[in-house]
Amino acid sequence: MTATNVPKKSIFAWILYDIGTSGYIFLVPGIAYAIFFRQTVCGGGPECDAQWGSLVSLTLVISGLLAPLLGAIADLGRVRHQLFVVTTLLCSLGCLGLVTVQPEAIAW
């Protein structure tokens, strides 16, 4: 498919997906959960920001290391859509799991 014959339905669906994920990325880990972690999970002390930064950095490093591998698997195995669905479901489950976090439930 070239850019000139992409169905408008596909373009509209991608726009909605992009808007939805952008809003999530900005609000949940960037603002809401960071405040919740600092005030409730960690206790509000000065070390809480460092712990939050370390956890976010760790997840970004893991994502950065896995992205090329998963991208290659998706491209070579022609399983792009299936991988997209599986990773979306895993991330959704992870997000749902955030409601179970209790005060002082830090991994280390």
C-alpha cells in the first residue's frame, strides 16, 4: 500500500490510537502515578524522587533493549498484528495491576 491508497478508516483508527496512547503516556506515568508513588507508596520523603527516577529509568532501558528484538520478530515473522495485540494486552494488564499497589510496596 502506498500513502495515496491507504483506506481512510485505517488512517482514522491510527489517529485515535495515537491520541489515546499519547494521553495515557502523559497523564498516568508522567503525572498521576508519579504523584501517587511519591506520596503514598514511598511516603513522601526526599528519596522518593530518586527511587521513582530509578524505576522509570530501568523500564526505559528494558524497553530500549527489547524494542529492536521485538521489532525484528514482528517484521520477519509477519506477526506484527499479533505482537501488537499481545503487547497491548500485557500493558493493559500491567496498568490494571497498578490499583493493587499498597503503601511501601517498593521492589527494593
